[in-house]
Amino acid sequence: MATKKPGQQRKFVLDESEMPTRWYNIVPDLPEPPPPPLHPGTHEPIGPDDLAGLFPADLIAQEVTTERYVDIPEEVQDVYRLWRPSPLHRAVNLERALGTPARIYYKYEGVSPAGSHKPNTAVPQAYYNAKAGITKLTTETGAGQWGTALAFASALFGLECEVWQVGGSYDAKPGRRTLIETFGGTVHRSPSRLTEAGRAYPEDHTGSLGIAISEAVEVAAQRADTNYALGSVLNHVLLHQTVIGEEALLQLAKAGEDDVDLVIGCTGGGSNFGGLCFPFLREKLAGRISPEIRAVEPASAPSLTRGEYRYDFGDTAGLTPLMKMHTLGHDFVPDPIHAGGLRYHGMAPLISHVYELGLMTATSVDQTACFEAAVQFARTEGIVPAPEPTHALAVAIQEALACKETGEEKVIVTALCGHGLLDLAAYEAFLSGRMTDSGLSDDALRSALAAVPQIG
């Protein structure tokens, strides 16, 4: 029975001894395996040697593993303990404000040193690279959460970290740049003049994650002591993030919930969504719970809801393998919305595959609706969300209001994947009435998809 009485428990926490010691790989539990990545030249499935110039052997093995669980190294667990297990909150104040019988829970990842979920994969990536003798990592970042996380993790393991930040976010979020530099990273505005990929665009271009990836990959490929690290999209990244969902399942049990009706996650490249939802999907496939799994993406970068399921490059310059994913076209440059971490042309191949299998649903939301939800959440729950998870919050609130009409006591779970204390310029734009919505026209979508390779 849903209750909103004084004294209602707000946080459900785990002891450090209850922190997951294994990452979960969903591939063995799926009805059929995902399509393999292809070599861009031969269009044949790639092998480990094709990835060896960018990633260490341990991460390549995790990328292709068919094992259900992968042990988390003790060195990684020790760093995780700085902030993990993260708390699961019940949004009691928000429920009261909405007048809903629904029970809303959010897994709060903003407690990490970087203020987001990104260290969950940055730490193991830095660890495995250092173990392999690599001395420097290059990467891209959108809003800055991933660049911050990798700079933090690199510092712990004695690595240099060079970051290309999407131009629109670099200009709008100087605080993120300073934080990356505080952790020891070097930050460039992308597109930069340092790479061929960057020089293909005007210096004042707003950039995209696809362009920034191209720049980071180009630099990493030129030096034997340097590897590339990716903050989303790839299988091993989603694998590392499953600590979120594994913890949430244990915490919901502590809250007395024996089933969940709806699990909602924001999606850009897919790491936060996969990390939260894959453990829940495992339980659903096993018949133990029965939630709907729903992805929420920006209306201006709607890869799942409007993209095509095709082989495409993960970057703009075509330096990566071809991956079967929902794509808007690797040339697509999303409008510079404030949720910079969701401005990506494609969806993680594993999430795309799960979507094609009909095991999840997806929807898109305009940014003004997201910030309406964000402000309501901040004024009730006391946390200013990062722009990215406001997409999931907007839909969670919609669903909770629907429960108000039907009387259903649904259990709704989402991941608040980061705080927005370095994104206050976005809130200023919303509160002053200057924020606008920018959708994606059919003509722009057709134009971007025209460059996608024709495979088989």
C-alpha cells in the first residue's frame, strides 16, 4: 500500500560488504546474440587484433565475452568503495506534490567523485590500461561527465588523460573544463586544429560526440603508449555500469518491493540505461519480476525512435568499426541542447539489439519538458539533476500522474545518473524563458542517413 506518512524512509543503503563483486553481461540471457561489429574495409566480422591498437587485451576480452558474469578486480572494487554502494532514494516529497499513489525510486549516482555514473567504467578502463603498460588515454566528452571521470581515474592509476570536449558544451560549461583539469586532464575544444578530423570543420563549429570521438581515436592510433577510452556505446562499458542495477535490486528488496512496474532510463549512447536496466531485464527474462523497460531520449537526437537499425560508424570520420545500431547517420550533428551527454548519432549496439528483440520500449522528450520536471524535482527532493536524467524524470512524472488518474500503485524506478551543479547555465536559460526546443526535421534526418554505408 502506498504511504506518504511522516517518517517515511527516504534512503535505502547497502553496506560496502554488499557491493557487487561481479559485473553482469546480458548477452548469454538474450534469445539470440547481437550482430558482430564489422571491419570498415572488408565488412567482415572484426577480431581482437582489429581492436588491439586502441584497447588493452582485458577490455577486448570483455567486449566479446559470452560469460554471464565478469569478476571485478579487487583494485577496482577498492576505488569503487570511495562512493559505492550508491543510495536508492524513494521520492516521497515528489510523490506528495504529484498526489500520486505510485512509488517512485531513484538510484542516485551523483555521489561519485565526478558527480555522475561515469566513474563506474572509467576506473576499470584506467586500471586495465595501466596494467597493460599504457601511459596515456585519449577520449571524447560531451557535457563533461565522462571526461571528468576519466581524468579522475587516470590520476589514480598514474596515466595522462587528454580530452576532446564537444564545442557547444566546452563553451557553455567552463566549470567542467576546470574540474577535468583539476583532476589532471588536458582539455581541447572539439573540433580542434590538432587533428585531421577536427580540421575538417570550422573552428567555431558546435561539434558533436562523433567528431570528438574521431579526434581522440586519431591521436590514440598514432602512439603505441596511448590508448583510447570510450564512455558509452561499447559492450564493456555497459558491462561495468551494471553495478547500478545490481545494487538497485538489492535495495528495492530492502524497501519491501517484490516487483517493479516500470524501469526508466535516459539514453544517449546507452551506458546509464544499460547499467540500470540490464540486471532488471535479466530478472524479467527469468520470470522473477515483470517491469516494462523504457528508454527516454532527446527529441533532437532520437536514434531509437526515429533512427534506422543499420551498420554505421561510431564516429564522424569513419575510423571505428561498423556497428549494427539505431543510427541517425554518423554525419549527423545534433542541435546543441543542454543535455550534452545525449547528443550522439547512434545507440549502443547491445541496446539496439534488445530494442529490436522487443524487450524494451522507447520514447523521446523535448528539453523544455525535461527542465520543467527537473525544477519540480529539485524543489521537492533537494537535488538539482544533470540535464541528461531529466529526460527519464519527465517520463517518470508523467507515469506517476497517470497513476493518480487510475489509482494504480505502480512502482517506478529510474537512475538519477548525475547532479547538475555544473550545469546551472542550462537552468538559467530555462528559468529566464530563453530555452527553446529543437526537433529533428524529416529532411535533416534523410540527409544524415544518406551517408550511412550500405551493408549487405
